[in-house]
Amino acid sequence: MMRLTLLTAAVMALAACGDKPQSAGGVKSDTAAFQGTSNAFNAPGWKAGDKTAWEQQLKTRAQAGQNEYNRVK
């Protein structure tokens, strides 16, 4: 009985060693966010590759859409 318990404990302890490494699947985002994407879901008025336009779009979105003091009157 003691052997069975030790064998079970050893198998359970070694089972944790079989964990496979996880990766992002080859997706890399090593470009700056303001460089843009090539899809049709960009915000109107935003120019891809223009850092100042990107920052202005973020400020506008934060004030108009995410600021509860401006949304609820």
C-alpha cells in the first residue's frame, strides 16, 4: 500500500514536468502603433504613419468617447 502511494505521488510530481512552452504563434508587432494597418477599420480622419495625427486621435477618443463627464449631461 505504501509503495502504491509513493508511486502515485511520483507520477503526479513528474506529470507537471510535461508542460509545453506557450508562444504567440509567430505574431510580431515590432512596428510603432501609429504606423497603421492595412484594413478598412481605421477611424475616419486618421492618417497612417503620422504620429501627431495618431496622438490627436487618441486624445479625441479619450475625451469624446471615454470621458463620462462629457458623455452624461
